[in-house]
Amino acid sequence: MISGPVKLSLPTDTYHIKDLLPGAMVLLDGVIYTARDQAHKRIAAAIASDENLPFDLNNAAIYYCGPTPATQGRIIGSCGPTTSSRMDAYTPLLIEHGLKVMIGKGVRSDKVVQAIKKHGAVYLTAIGGAAALYQSKVTSCELVAYPDLGCEAVYKLTVKDFPVFVSTV
């Protein structure tokens, strides 16, 4: 069993997350996608309509974050976590379609916890109030989908040593 701190490369799969222990610190490296309420609603609608998704959910990581625009010389603006429970209505469906890692703050519903356990996913908690720290861990940022949502659009972030803690596995 892994107690942390541990490095986790993204995207990842059940094999690489199954031994994580609640409370362990994890440093993420790789690709995470930002998505909040409205983006989740659109992704769920796309799944229901059998439309193309804005990114491959299989083994993906979603960070519940609405980054602000980058200032001069920065890759990204403030990018702290938002409350995860706001996505709970859509999360089990996304997990069923391959989502493996969710990053946010706060507790999850029983349905989300059951889906995490059933499908071998993980919920990681990011530290609220640490937006400047998270900003410094982003090495690239690219708009992926739903630009009309502004800060709540889907962005592809590449991160290095992005600190989080295991909440539910």
C-alpha cells in the first residue's frame, strides 16, 4: 500500500490508483482538464446524445476549477479548486464512461462514492485558498471546449508536482 507522498502520472488507470490510501499526499504530473457545472452538464448531454466529447474521458482527470485569464507573462490565472458536490449529479455518468480522477474540494455524495469504488476511480482534494500555488504548477494551458462559458470553459492543463490529497478511492 502507498501512503505518500507519491507521484502519479496522468492520464492514469485503476492499476495505478488502487493502492492509494485516504489522506496520502499525491503529486500529479501530466494532463488534467478543467470542468465545472455547466461544462459537466454539456458533457453529460453529449454522452446522452451519443455526440463526440470535447476530450477522451477514458482514464482522464478532471479538475473542478474555473481558471481566470492569465496576466502578462503567466501561463494561467488563478486556478484554485471549486466545490466538488456541484458536479455530483453528472459525475457517476462520467465515471461510467472512463473518468478516473476527480480533483476538487469538499465532500461527495453517496452515489459518487459508490461509482468511484465500483469503477476504480479516485477523488483527490485540492487545497482551497492555494490558487497561487496551483497556478505555479501549471506548465501549459489550452482551451478545449465551450469558450462561451468563459472561465468555466474546458481547458487542458499540463501540470508538474501538482499537490493533492486522496479523499476517496
